[in-house]
Amino acid sequence: MPLTNAEIAGILRNHADLLEIAGENAFRINAYRRAADAVKEHHRSITDQQDLTEIPGVGAGIAAALQEILDTGRYSEFEDLQESLPGSLLTILDVPGLGAKRVARFYRELGITSLPELEQAARAGRLASLKGIGPKAEANILEGIVFLQRRTGRISIGVALPLAERLTGHLAAETGTPVWIAGSVRRMRETVGNIDLVVVGDNADAVLNAVSLLLDVAHEVERDGPVASFELQQGISLRVRVAPVSEAGTILIQMTGSVEHLTRLGGPDALALAETEEACYAALGLEWIPPELREDRGEIDAARENRLPRLIEIDDLRGDLHLHTTWSDGAASPLEMAVAAARRGYQYLAITDHSGGLAIANGLKPERIVAQRAAIAEVQPESPVRLLTGSEVEVHRDGRLDFDDEILAGLDLVVASLHSGLRQDVETITNRICQTLRNEHVDIVAHPAGRLIERRQGAEYDWPRVFGAARETATAIEINSD
């Protein structure tokens, strides 16, 4: 069976990681990583790609590596590298906050080659014996190992939803029948185990055969009547259920609700067969329940009593208050952002590029923020939406902000962010964010926890104190829903 795009991308990424541990050229390392991302996200199997260099980020050298993998299932250069560096070092790189340089030091100076060996050394205090690594760093590494062991291996909704939407569009075009996203993707869970689709149709085999021919599908895994599972090129599992028109609503509820939600309804098999979800819920004396609420958190009683909340919709959005442009680490100019915003029906945008404290993001020093304000004022007459001047201002470890009061007072909007020191103890980091919330110039505190789903745990605060300070000062706290 041919390798999937995800499996091929994994070889390239592992090779890049070992190259970094070996101290190879950063340009070469990044080239492999860019190619790995491009291969994984490619919309069709790269085995069908006539010219591999047409894949974004793939040059002649990496195209040759890809061709070798396609022909043999192996990459000789990666295997040669593994002879000089244990492949088990790659598992250590998964520890949050642990970079290749430290992994290389642990290997060369302490002989650590695996995650269990790293944990043993940390618990024995051996890591702290190395120059530049103290007890706190050692404790953070142990904390990272615990976090790693709790990972679910699930997929971010930010990856799964766009893929599910693309599959839905392609499959609807192929079959000419309605196709619905279901499962935890439709419930908009932050992570999902797989993608579920419900296709309305009477000929299950014809529909499932059409699914197997989609470009994103690597191969069919299993088929049982109207249900089949597939492996996608992206390394994600797809499950498709074909439903006759007369039962489509009921099956969509069965395929969408959490186990707890369905149990509270009386069980999947207790639902009346209906063409629409509304009719199925009505048979139970309930109003239609939005998919995002189907988690057994009181929504069934609320639906029975006609007191379900109205959910915020995309059409409710009137603007965006946290945007980066080419002035820092964004990809478009303020005017280009304004034009795109107008196409979405927005009325305003706040341009909030990073401040200079985040050098990695090309943050703006005071003189550049002044220049940016002038540039925004200059393009405002051309802008189809109102442009507000702002900044995502770095909060230092001691609670100081990047800009002084004079700069902050000259901005329409100040978004304050903590990007460092997220592992400070609860008391210290809570005092730090409360100091930020009480700054008279701060309007919003962005992504306070700094969590990266499945990659980094967030900061731990005394949240009642944080929310209390926000309420007292009328300062907003950003809900990061990316």
C-alpha cells in the first residue's frame, strides 16, 4: 500500500529534526520542514504528481528525496543519519519547550537517547548539573514530560474543519446529493478524533465508491453496509454514513451528538425516524438544538422549556480588534486587510502589530509605531472600513509594558499579551496579569493562558482574581478561538 502524504511528510520532518540535533545548516533544516508541511497539506496523493517541484516549497533536491521515498518507501540519507544519531532522540524533541540544542547536549554530555532516560535523569537531578540548566529548568522539563504523556493525539478543529468542508464540497459535486459534516467537527470541539460525514442517498455503494475516488482519500479501510471508513492523505480518518432521505435527520443527530447527549435523549435507537433534525427533536417535545450544544450540559432541558441561548454567528461580527500586518509578522498591508474586511461585511479593523519586545515577530519600536500611525492615517481615506491604530504590546516578566504612557495614550486600542514567563508560579503570574489589567491604557488582554492545543499547556492563574480585576477595570479578555 502506498505511503500517505502524512507518512511521507513525517519522514521529511523527522529528517529535519535529526539534522537540527546534528547542528546542520538552518536553511537546509527549514527547507525540509517547509516541504513536509506542503506535502502533508497537498490536496492529492503526491504519487499522482507528475512534477514534484510544482508542490510549493519543494525544490529539486527535496524532489529527489521524495522520489526515492515514493520508489522505495525509504530515505537513505535519513537512515544514514540515524546510524550516527539514535532515532529515539526524536521523541525527546516532543517535550514542550525543549529545543534541538538542548536535546543534543543531553545526548552528547549525559548519553540520554530516549524519553524514559530523560525523565530518569531529571528526577535524579542530573540535568541540573549541566551549565545553564538549573533546578527550575529541570522541573519544567519534568512538567513537559507529564504534559506529553497526557496528549490525546487528536486533531485540532482548525485543521479538521477546513478539510471536512472541502471534502463535503467535492463529495456533493460528485454525488449530486446533500452532504453534511457530523461528529465532533460539527460540534466544533477544539480537538477531534476523526471526520464524520453524512450523505443523503439511496445507493450506498455508489456513494461510498465515489468517496474512495476523492483526491484526499488514500485508501478505504472498512465497509459495512451504508457505513465506511477511509484513511486520508493527511493522516486523518474519515467515516461516511449514507442515509436515505426519510431517515436523514435522525441519522444526522445520531452521527453528531455526543454519547452523553444521545443517552439523555433515550439512546440512538430510541429516536423517531425523520427526514429532518427538527422533526426528530420535535417528536421528543424539543426545539432544535444547535450542534455545538449537544454535549449533555443542560441543553435538553433548555430545549424542552424553549430557553436555548442564541449562538453568535459569523454574520454577527462587525470587525476585528487583533490583527497583524506586514509591519510586523503579518502577510498583508493595512489597506489590503481593510479591503478583505469589507468583503466580509466588516465596519472596522484595529491594526495591532506586535511591539518591539517580541523581536522574533519583527515587533515595532516606538519610532516605528509612530510611523505606522501616520501611514494608517494616510490610507484611511482609501479604506472601505474604519481603521483603528493599535498595538499588541508585550508584557515583560516583571509586568512592565513595552511602550510608555505617552505612546499608549496615542493609540486607539491597546492589546496586551504575555508571550514569555508563562510557567511562572500562580501567585507571580496572577499579580503580573492583574497589574496589566489595571493599566489605564490597556483595553484587551490577549490569549492570557498562551496555550497551544496538544503542544503546550497554558499558564495557571488564580482565575477568580483575574476575572475580578477585569470586571473592576472594564478590561476585555480575549477568547482565543483560532
